[in-house]
Amino acid sequence: MKLLEPGAVLDGFLIEECTHAGGWANISRGGLADDRTGPGFPMAMKIPRMTAGDGAENIVSFEVESQIMQVLTGSHVPRFVAVGDLSRVPWLVMEYVHGRTLQHWLDTEMPPSVGEIIHLGVAMAHAVHALHQQNTVHLDLKPANVLIRDDGSAVLLDFGLSCHAHYPDLLAEQLRKAVGSPAWIAPEQVVGVRGDPRSDIFAIGVMLYQLCTGELPFGEPQTAGGMRQRLWMDPTPPRKLKPDLPPWLQEVVLRCLEPEAAQRYPSGAHLAFDLANPEHIRVTERGNKVTGTKFRVHFKRWLKAAGMHYQPSPIASQQIDEVPIVMVAVPHNDVTDATLYSLRQAVARALGNRPGARLACVTVISSSQTSSSEDHKSESTVHRRYLTSLRQWAQPLDQPGQQTSFHVLESGDVAQAILDYATGNNVSVIVMGAATHGLKTQRFIATVPIKVAMDAPCTIILVKQSVPFELLGASVSPRDDKSDGHSDVDTGR
Amino acid sequence: MRLALMSDIHGNIQALDACLEHARQQRAERFAFLGDLVGYGADPSAVLERIMPLMADGAIVLKGNHDEMAVNPPTEVKNIGSSTATWTHSQLDPDQRAWLDALPMTVQLDKILLVHASADGPELWRYVYDERAATASLDAATRSPEVRYVFGGHVHEQSLYYRGSTSSLMKFTPQPGIAVPVPSHRQWLSTVGSVGQPRDGKPEAMYALLDTDRWQLSFHRVAYDHDAAAWAIRAAGLPDFFADRLELGR
């Protein structure tokens, strides 16, 4: 198909300037050619290139993108407007999103500060998580397909190679082979796996590596054998190329780039959490190393990788449901040991036997508790005190390999602080005490648990104390005279 | 047009009524019953009383292997499938038997071929359980070049077969209630599941709804009073096994 000139009209859509003339599609800005009411936002039209030499993959990709765009929602994808008749003239009209691609960013702003890398990484991880929650895996994330809005949030573009678990995967085939962009493609994609959300985590890892070092971790392989390298090979540690990079950041990047998907971050929410809370990252040898992996190790992995083959992936949203971020709001005053005990039991149940879950222990204190003038009330002293008691409280919950972090939030509005934290971190379950936060007075005022339960973006478990006090032995405090309810209240979303 | 595709009702009037009501709520405009209206279940006559007037109003009705057995029951019971045929035969009046006997094996509606089992020899009652059997059925059907879709039942499971990027078929297991685009430039084969005897561990009745204006196919699961259907089987003196399986969906 010839490039449509500005001013041309296609199926009622007036084409304006071309913003992207890519290998397989052109994208032009435009609007409605007649005076019908538009959707209320700027639009772009995508028209696949189909000249004699172009393969059938182009049109299949276009079909896949049209299907998936129609059902995706949220601020991390362009809004869908309309699609043309595939058998006549294929086109796709969607929202034109203002922003710069990460590619543009890489071309003009290198090297970024650590703070900027965090911002970009968190934005990408949130966007990818939102996509996975909708059962879609992108599978072709690369700097050209990530748009950064002026407000810093990320929008994902180009779903031509994506996979939606609710629809037949038109790009799958019996003779599985790699589909994707060689520099960013995940190892499991190389053997034909389509639908593992952790493939997108790998691609974010490649982009973070680029942001950190200016280089591609696996180069741009041109052959199938070259692409297979990432099934066993570790990239050069970023700190070997940029010695001033903090070890925790290398830990994050290399965890994203683990050859085995199970070793990577299990979801975008987990990745965003670590990037936003670097002080909680347990830095291992992976983060500290400044020399490449030894030949012996690579050779062993190479043998193992030789046996790697296609396996079907579970549905994306189910897979990320298995790795929840559980948040517990631990009260710090006016609380009985029995309540703290029940709260801990409830957290243990919420974590269940999910090895990939992570726990965030949060306590909200009022801003008046800290003071910049009195030493014993300085922010760091007060926070340290609360962090210590949080750690003590959570100690019995400690499981090997489980990630637990502790956070003191200062706010005058406890409920809002809990809600903001849960929303900002894609928390899956909030566990909080019912009585201690004033359930009894709920008839008179909207108490903290009621407000959180009403506005929570996720499941919330309200905990009442549920243990006979004798079990607690000597640790029962004399204040324990309440004997109200003996059940937990679970409120689904 | 919204075409409701129902198969393998197996004399289960409770499940049939629930699916008919569900389909009408989904604005179904036409019905197609893909065979095995009777057999196993306790209400073959009631099922036919429901479907015969629908056929007079334009519904498509196909013959299945159990319908054939109910007309001409085997003289000796060879397997579990034929164990209720004689009883079913006794429940139908001569008009109903004659009506069953006259049902067609396949019907073509423009781009759509309807068949109880496989289009590759409909009278052989081949099961379309996998890609190979689906390929044989679809290949046979698409010898008529205008055919793009084959819908059938017989296997009591909901599946959609499509061509991936190579020419061989791929099997897709649909999620209930989600409209799957099935554009007509591709070839599709689907088994729509069983209304009256689900066997995938869930008791809910199955059917599918095809929108031929937008070419979207939705697979549905409908809760119905399976206790009543199971009770009717026991009350009729049929083997408990057929009642138990309705409760368990096995």
C-alpha cells in the first residue's frame, strides 16, 4: 500500500501528518472527516504496510493488535476508537498519546540519574502489571514501544505480537519459534513460549540495563543460535561497565534478566515495589559482582538449556494472583497482645503457601509524633523505634526466601494513608485490625476500617481477636478484657 | 443474526429450559440443536415437545447417535451409551419417533456447516476430541468453498479450533461468557459442549452463541436445577449413575 498523503480520507477518517513510518505500519495523526462527534481526545490511525514482498505475518499481527486493543482498558494503553474491515482496507484508529518514547529518551538524555532510572522503571512496571491483570502479555516490549507521558507514567504501544489468554493465539504455531525483537526477547520466547508475564519483566530488565549502561545486555543477535545464548548466559554485570551504579540497582536489573523465568520478579508489582523501596532490597552476590560469570557455570547452564523446550503458560492474571503483595496495617497504640496475635495469624493465612508472595508491614503514625527540634522525637529516632517493633511483631512470620519490608507512614488520616499505600504498590490484600481501629463506633463515624473497606482497590481482611487468652500465657496484658467476636471478616473485591 | 447453538441435551428438560431462557436474554434470534436431544435423561418426551414447535418456527435440528438409537433401539445393550435407548424409545410416541427419524445429519447455513459429530463422515459419529480429528472434519466441510465454520457437539466439551500461523489446527479452550472474535477470513471449528450432560467437573449446562453480524462466538455456562434433573432420573428407575453424573458434572 502507498503511504497515504495528508488530506486523504479513509473510511471517514481524515489523515493528517505521518508520525511514524515503520517497517510494517504507518501511523498518522488525524480526525473525523465529517462533523460527527469525535471521542474527545486526539486520534491516530495505524495502517499496516502490505506490499507484494510483505509476509502474511504483518496482517496476522495487525489482526491480533486489533482484537486486543478493543478489550484493553486503563491509562497505560492508548484508547481504542475503531477498526476497519480487515478483508477490505485494514486500519486501526486509537488515541494519540502525547509523550516521548523511551527510545527517544535513550537517544537524547543519556546517561540518566539513578532517580530517573527508578522513575522510568517504576512507570514501566506499573504499566506492565496493569496489562497482565487484563490477561494480556505484551511480548514485544522495547524502547520504541514504551511511551513516557509528561506526568512520568508509561503507555505501552504496539500489541501486534501480544497474547491475550481469552482469545485464540493466532501467532502460535505447532513448530514453535521465536517471535519478537531479538535484543529484548525473553529466553522462554526463544523456545516459543507465548503468554508468560515474566517475559515482559525480562524485557523491562533489558531496558533498565540500557538505561544503566547505555548498552544492550545480549547485543542484537541476528541468528537463532545468538538468541539462544540468553538461555544460559549472564550479561556483563552493569557495575563492571558503570562502577558507580549502586549494587541494589544491579540486583534489580539482573533479577529481571535471570534466564529462568521463576528466578525473576514474579510480577510487575513486585518489581515496582523494589525499585520504589531500594533500602529494602537484599543485595546478594548478584548485585555486588563486577566480574562476568565463570565459564564453568555458563557451561553447566548451557547443558541444561539444551533441554529447554516449549511448555504452555498459565493464564497471566492467575499467575500474578499467585504472588500477591500482602499489606498489613499494624496498629501501634491502644492495642492488645491478643489483637496483635490474631493479626499475625491472619497474615500467615493470607500469605498461605505462596512462596512468591511478599509482605509489607505498615504502621501509620501522626505527624505530630515527630519533631525537628527535640532530639528524642526526631524523625529518624521515632521511625527507628516503630520499625523495630514492627520487625519484632513480624518475626514469627519470617519464612526463608520470603520478602518482608517495614514501613512507617506519617499522616493525619490513617485510612487515606493505608489506601494510598495499597493503590501505589498494587497491593492484593490488606490485613488490618477491626476493633483496634474503632469498628465499635462505626455507627457514629466512618471509622478507619470502614473507610478502607469501602475504598480499597483490593481484598481486605478485617481481623478480630480470635484466640482464648489462656493460649497467650503470661504475655496477656491486663487490659485484655474485651471478648467480642471470634471470627475474621473477609470482604472480597 | 444471533444464533444459539445447543447440543447433547440428552433428555434434560431442566437444563434445556435454563439454556433457552439464557439465550433469549442474550437476544438469540435463532436456535440450532445439534443432535442427541434424547438418551440418558428422564424427560425425552418433554424435550421434544419443547423443540418440535421451535423447529416449526425456523429452528434447525440435527440428528445425533442417541436420537438414532432411540428410534431403533439395539436388541442387546452393548455399552453404557445404549443402555437407556430402549427406555427412551418407550417414552416417545410414534409421531415423535418419526420426527426424530426424519432429522437431517447436517445443515448448511451460508458459511456455516452444522453437524452432530464430524463432517468427515457424519454417520460414523466420529469424536472431535483433538486437532487431528478437527482437521479431518474441517477439511471435509470446507470442500464446499463457501464454508468457513463447522459447529458440532458429541464430545460434551467446549473447544474452538483455528489455524495458527502454519496450516495445522490449534485447539483453544474458551473462557465462559467471553466473546471471541471469529472473523470469516479464517476457518473455524467448534464443539459447543453439552446442554444436558456436562462432563468437565462442573454441573452448569453449556451452549454457544454466534453473532454472525460481528462474527463473535461466546461460550456460555448456565446454572440450572440439576437436583431436579437427577431426581427425575432416579424416579424413572434409570441407573443412578446417570443421576450422579449430573450433580458432579462427570
